[in-house]
Amino acid sequence: NDCKSYYHASAEVIGLGVEKLIGQIRQAGEHIKILLVSPILLGEKVWEPEYDPEFDEQSVETSRQLKTVYSRIAKKHGIDFLAASDVAEPSSRDREHMDEESHRRFAEAVYERLAG
């Protein structure tokens, strides 16, 4: 949702919000393990009226940049990282949310990361 056009948020600005959340978690306890997950990509033309016009072309581009930004943040803070876009994709139904198969692949990837 941070990629919606009315926020005008770049991937870097979204990353600043993520870093703030990491700081809040660290204040609650330095020992807390964190798995930072970058989101799936938005589907092409997700902004079309029959899908979600709250997004635009820049939203899709921003969603593509988040993996790199989140990965850099994870390295900076010494936390685990998973790119949801490496294992899941938006459904053709709405070009925005995962379908059942993508949820399954994502859940397996999270499980493997946490169990490993």
C-alpha cells in the first residue's frame, strides 16, 4: 500500500519507514530476531480501472525497487531478509495480491528461512 500513487513515496522513503520499525523492535529487545520481507511486485497495469486505480506506473516501478532497498537495510542492521518477489507473484485476478499458489510458495520460503 505504500506504493499507492497518492503517497508519492519512493522506495527509499518506504525504506526509512522500515528502518524506523526495526528501531522500535530493537528498543523492545535487542535479542528479538527479525526477518525482513520485501513485498511481491505489483502487476503490470494494476492501475487500470478494473483493478486498482490507486496505483500508477510509478507505483509498479517503486515496487520493483523495494527488494534492493530492503536487502540493503537488512544487511545494515544484521537481520535476515527474504524477497517475497523471488517466490511469489500477484494474481492475474487483481494484479496486486497473491493467489493460493503464491501464498503456498511464500509460506514455504518463510518456513525454510525460519527453520534453517
